[in-house]
Amino acid sequence: MVGRFGLAIPALALAGLFASQIRRPATVGAVATDSFTFGVLLVSTALIVCGLSFFPALTLGPLLEHFLAR
């Protein structure tokens, strides 16, 4: 019970604090999160991070086999 609800209760309390905050007007440096540009930026960042995580392992496998085959 503590393992399940020990993390859920603080997360819900933090969400309640964020929900109770007042909305502030957008400033010049703010990025609108409901625009197409933000969506493209978010998806491209996720693809770059995933690519940098998985591509080294995918390329090292065939390279290692090539060098060990000799």
C-alpha cells in the first residue's frame, strides 16, 4: 500500500498545486504549446533523443561482427 500510494498522493498534491495557479499572460519569450511549430519541435526532439539512444547499439552490432569475423 505504501509503495503504491506513497508516490501517488504527492503527485496528486503537486498536480493540485499546479491546477490552482492563476493564468499569466503570455510574454515575448513564451512558446505557445498549442501551435504546429511546438508539435514539430516536440516530435523532432523525441526522435533525436531516441535515435541517439538506439542507433549506436544498432551500428555497433554489425561492426563488431565484421571485426570478429576476420
